[in-house]
Amino acid sequence: MFPGPVLDGVWTDRCSDLSRAVDRLSMIGAQDALILLRASFSAPKVQHLLRSSPSVDNAALVTFDNLLRSALNRITNSDMSETQWLQATLPIKERAWV
């Protein structure tokens, strides 16, 4: 896909899928919800979009990231600071274990 309305629509669909999943995840236990969030919801579709489409400057990425962060905060019943969120989103090899 090329940048434009189609790609924007696909990212909007992924954001709405994640939003719906977060609402439903709040109904189950925290550990189960965290595992499901990490392994299942929209992961294959999002990875496909990130690898095959030029989505670098897409505004929906910020929305998706914010939804993911709020889902994690809601599931774990915590509020991560900007530094903690930045470290949590780094690849494992780049994390500084303090």
C-alpha cells in the first residue's frame, strides 16, 4: 500500500480493533489480558502493515501507540512515566537494565 487515504483507513481500522479489544480485555484477569494483548490482538496485521507499507509519518501510529499504552496501564493498573514507556518500547537488546 502507498501513503494516502487507503493506508489511513487501514490504520484507523487497526486502531478501532485495538480499542475494542482493550474494552474487552478489561473483563478478564490481568495476566491473561496481558498475554492476549501481547500475542494476539491485531499483531499479525500491524506487523504486516509496518513491514510492507511506508507508515513512518502516519498520524494513526501515534493513536495506535497511545491506545497500546493506555491498554497496558489499564491492564497492569499502573501509570508509566515517559521514560518507563520509552524503555518498555525499545527492542530487548537496547534496554538499559537499571
